[in-house]
Amino acid sequence: MPDQGKIDALLTSDAFSQNFYSVSDPLGEEAPVYWSNAVGAWLLTWYDDVQASLHDHECALGRCHVQHAVRRHSHSDAAAR
């Protein structure tokens, strides 16, 4: 489980704005679908998840749900165990 306080601090830091990948790459490995209290939104760090959300009509209307990404990553985590 990711340390939410640590990750949220990184997301609002100058280092994040200067080097996005220094935060997004480790986050993608640890929590590919992540709720950030600091940003107030779900963060999707895997390309396929981002692409799916961009092509989702509900997301375009501001009613985006990330259940499909959460479900997919939950299944892949269980298979890896």
C-alpha cells in the first residue's frame, strides 16, 4: 500500500512539476490507479488506462469512473501473488 502522505507531498512539490516521471514512474509500479487527496482526483499512471479514460464518453462529461482500471489492476495483482 502506498504512503498517501508521502505521495501527495510529492505530487504538490516543485520536483514533480520539474520532473513528472520521477514521481509517476514509481507510482505506476506501486499504485497504477491512485486517489490523491492533494489533487482531489484519481491518477491513472498506465498508458492503457489513460487512453481508455480519454475515449470514455462518461469521462468527457465529467462522470468518469475508474472501476475498470481498479478491477484490472486488482486482478493482475492477485495473479502475481
